[in-house]
Amino acid sequence: MRSIATAAASSPGWRVSAILELEFGDVLRLRKTHPCGGTDWQVVRLGADIGLRCLGCGRRILLARPILERRLKQIVGHQPLEAAADLSPDRFLRPE
């Protein structure tokens, strides 16, 4: 099975763009600073939408992958994610 980039490269008139490869815990720097003054964001969700957490105030946002690719200034490094309790399904349940 050929990848999309290989198929696109072999077809005339197709434009090939590099696919941004991210991992959980990557630290990104975007072009504009967050209102809290923070400049770095950590990847907490991957998919069509990328989930980011501000390392300044902890605010979480979702950005579509093409929008993130335009706003990205640089990949700063990698930082391990916090405890898995933050991502557990129990935090979505209502208290009884």
C-alpha cells in the first residue's frame, strides 16, 4: 500500500506538503503569546484536532491541524505528560 504523499508525488499537478508529526508531550511555541503571557504549549491530544495545554496557566484549547501548522513557530522539545489521573474517564462523571 502506498502512502498518500507517494501517490500525490507521482501524480502530475499535485502539491506535496510535509505532514506535521507530533507526539504526546511535545512542547510547541506558537507565533502569538497567550493572554496569560505564556508562550509554550504542550500537546495533550492528537487527531484531526490537536489538543494543547498552555504551560503558563494550564488552559486547554483545540486547534485544527491546518490552523496549528500555520500558527506554529517551532517545536521546543518534549516534556512527559502529567499523571494519567487527569485523563481518566472518571473526571467526566458528575459527583453524586
